[in-house]
Amino acid sequence: MTRRWLPNTAAALAALVTVFPIYWMVLSALKPTGEIESSRPRPWTWHPTLEHFRHALGVSGFGRYFLNSAVVALCVVALSALIAFLAAVALTKFRFRFRTTILVLFLIAQMVPVEALTIPLFFEMRDLGRVVPGVGLNTLVSLVLVQLAFSLPFAIWMLRGFVAAVPDELEEAALIDGASRGTVLWRILFPLVAPGLAATSVFSFITAWNDFIFAKTFIISATQNQTLPAALLVFFKPDENDWGGIMAASTLMTFPVLVFFVFVQRRLVSGLGGAVKD
């Protein structure tokens, strides 16, 4: 009995510590301004209001910023899933020179701080925009490319484990039955690594959706291409911050992440069900 009680208590405490900031954010978004600025904050409110949400949605360009964030995040998810899957298959199922070196480089890329690469990437995007029209600073394409560069190493490393877990005998049996390499890739391997793709997609979506540094660095003058995290700066004022608006906008930003997770969570259950022959 004690063995069950201890881990359950630890799990409950961990869940409480994780959920409490989210609860306080939503609560603050529903509190009147007077209660938010009170010197004696309470973990409840008797007078919930939607005024802060109306104020956040009324910010000029909020819908446009929301759409920009969605476009960038979904493009990063789709491209990273496709490229990472193909790269993981190549690095796992094929033997070639410098394969280990490539894997080590991916690992090193994960170790480098984002802040250390921001300025070099800024100059790269500036020079790329002079060569390729429509790509460079002040474009959503630059955000997609940069976020893709940071999402791919993690996605490839994670998917490599899922691909390696697929028995080689399963692929050989499909080839003996007359399946082509493309059929094995998309009808055998792809369904089996779907849980890994779902996990990496959640990571890529959260990273791209919550990005602030790159959005402020690469989008300089084209404010119509700004993303939602940068729009939060509207509520930070020199004299007094609008904490109600900040919490309401943050709550609105969190909702799409939850929706995306619910959408892909059924794929997080691993299994060999996708390998059934028609």
C-alpha cells in the first residue's frame, strides 16, 4: 500500500506544480483589474469578467498575428515531420560513410544556445533575401526556415529510435510479397512511426508557436507579418503593464496548443497495427 501511495503522491504534487501557473493565468484573465492588482491576491474570484479577453481580441491586428503564428507553426510541423521521417529512415536503414558524423552534428546543433545563433542567422537571412525573392527578413518564410532548422535535429533523433524499433523482417516480408521500396516506406514504416511523428509534431508546434526571439529579430518593419507572441508587447507599457490583457492574450495563445495536442494525442499510442497487410 505504501509503495503505491508514495508514487501517486509524488505524481499529484508534480501535476499540481505544473498546472498551477496555468490555473493562475486563466484566473487572472477572468479577474477584474482591481483584484489582479490587489496586494492580497486570492486563488479565486467572485466577479469573473471577460473584459480582458475583449480587450485582447480588440487589439489592432490580433487576428492577423494569430493567423501568422498558425501558418508558421503548421508549416514547420508538416515540413519537419516529412524531412525528419525520411532522414531517420536513411540514417537507420542504410549504411553509408559519415553516417555517425551526421548524427553527432545533429546532437551538437541541439547543444548550441539559440541566442548564440540568432545574429549569424539574421545576417544569413538578410543575404538570402537579396538572392532569392520572397525569402529573407520581414517574411514568414524566414521564420519557417529558422524554426525548421531548430526542430529537425530533435525530430530526427527521436524518430530514429522509432524506425530502428521496426523489425527488418517486416520489411523483407513485404518486399518478398512484391511491395516496392516506396510501398514499404509509406505503408509499412510510416504507420509504425506515427507515434514518434505525433510526439515530434507537438514539440515542433510548441516551439514555433511560442517563438518570440526570432519573431522580433527577423520581422523588423513588416508589422503585418508579426506573430502572436510579439503582439503581447502591446500590453507592456512604460508607466503600467496591463496584466489583465497579458493574461487574457496568453490564455488565447495556450488554447491552440491544447487543441493541437488533443488532435494528435491518439497517435501517441504505439503499436504494430499499421503493419497489417491488406
